[in-house]
Amino acid sequence: MGEVQARMERALIRLLPAAHVAPARLHEAMRYAVLGGGKRVRPLLCFAAGEVTHAAPERLEIAASAVELIHAYSLVHDDLPCMDDDVLRRGKPTVHVEYDEASAVLAGDALQTLAFQLLAEQRLADEPRAQLEMVKLLAIAAGSRGMAGGQSIDLAATGSTLTLPELEFMHIHKTGALIRAAVLIGAACGSALVAPERAQLDRYAKAVGLAFQVVDDVLDAEASTATLGKTAGKDSRQGKSTYVSVLGIARAKALAEELRGDAHAALESLGERGARLMALADFVVLRKF
Ligand code: GRG
């Protein structure tokens, strides 16, 4: 993990516009949002999925950067006063606090478009068609049928109580879609998968995507602001439905375990090629931050 995280940091430093290039304030804000923080879970998943298809790390670091830029943009916009209104992210002031609201909106916008530029700029898949598929996967995952749609449902639902299926629907979109895209895009950087293997990888990605959110809800309820690097306990203060509010802590933890089991089971047919994905499912569920 450390190796991939360090490699990703170097790649992102290189791929983001330099801070001294005009418009310098916007480029500074973009670099502030992305560099020097975060667990890089999506890039880790992207690299691990690339191992299944023997993808070149040079391709994976670009594809994983594209996914991480979308994630970073979503955090910048999510923290804005018009959305979750938060002042702390990755242990430091949020982008609109450190810069200003307009810069935060623009930094998010520009990070999103840079992600697609990266996917279009150089060869990342053996076949042009597979590379176009990556662009489409990321676009759908980030858009109204993915993350942005999930965020919209989340904002609309604040203050009301969701049922378990409604909560699941929201999180499959808000958090799960981008995690799924990270896995499928990583795999697409290498040799083509046979349909049943792709289906198993997809099943894995969906289970891990949902497990990630269940654990996020548990950590929001149980961990401290200092450990998380973001404001803890916010969900209940904002009147949000979470896996903890709907199921209680014990059943939420049991659900995360169940999803970890499902993720493992999905990888069975991949043998050794799925070993790192297997370990990442453990990391996602057992993490403490
Ligand atoms: C603004 C379009 C738009 C979408 C925002 C993902 C999201 C939707 C909002 C983030 C709010 C949030 C706390 C969601 C819960 C799960 C989540 C994405 C947590 C943050 O991801 P981590 O833990 O963060 O991977 P790091 O900092 O480690 O990269």
C-alpha cells in the first residue's frame, strides 16, 4: 500500500498544473485539495484490479489519478457551505476556508475536467474501444446516475428518516459508483477479461463500495475528529440517516462483515490474481480512520 500511495503522490504532483502557472490561485487550490492527504483507497483498488489483468503501472497511475481527481473534487464541493458545510478535511482547513468559496467551486470543476483529460491524453488500454469504455465508466460513475445523483438524494433526504433500501440506493450512487469505477477502470488498463471474470470483479467492487460507506458511518459515530481528520459525529447532528441510525452499531458492523465476505467470495475464481483486492476488502472494513 505504501508503495502505491507514494507512487500516486509523485504522479499527482506531476499531473496537476504547477502552482506558479497562471491562474496561480486556482492551481494552488487544486494542488491543496489533492496533495498530501487521503488514504488513496480508490487508487489502491485501481492498482489491485490492474494486477488481475497484468496492467502496466505506468498506465495504472494515470487511470488511478483520474479517479482520485474526481474523488478530490467531490470532497471540495461536498464541504462547501451550500452542501455539507465543513471546515476540516484531511486534517486541514477545507478548500473554501483556506482560499474562498469561488476558488473552491472552480478548483472542483477543474479537477473534474482534468480527470477526463488524463483518460484521453495517452494510451491506457490495449484497444481504443476499451479506453473509450473507461471514459464512459468514469462519466457515469461521477454523474447524475452515480456520485452527483447520490449527493442530490443525500441533500434531499437530510432531516428525514430513510428505509434501509433507500439508504442503500443513495450510497450505491454517492460512494459506491466511484469505487466500482476505480476497480473496473484499473482492470481495463490490462488484458481483456472474460465475461464471467468481469462479472465477479463487478460483484467485488459493488460489495466493497457499499462496505466502505457502512464503515464510514460506523467511524463517524465511533471515531474522533483527530483520528478521522474530518469532523466526527456530523451525520447525527445534521439529522442524516446512516447505517448506524437505521441498523444500530452492532448490526452495521455485522453488515460490513457480511459485505467483506461477499467481496472475498467474488474473488475466489481469480485465485492469486485477486490476492491484493482481497487484502483491500479487509483494509476497507477493518480500517480505523
Ligand atoms: C459534491 C458531486 C458531489 C459529490 C459528493 C463523495 C461525496 C459526494 C461526498 C463526500 C462526503 C462523505 C464523507 C461521504 C462518505 C464516504 C466518503 C466518500 C468519504 C471520504 O472518502 P475517503 O475516506 O477520503 O476515501 P480520503 O480523505 O481518505 O480520500
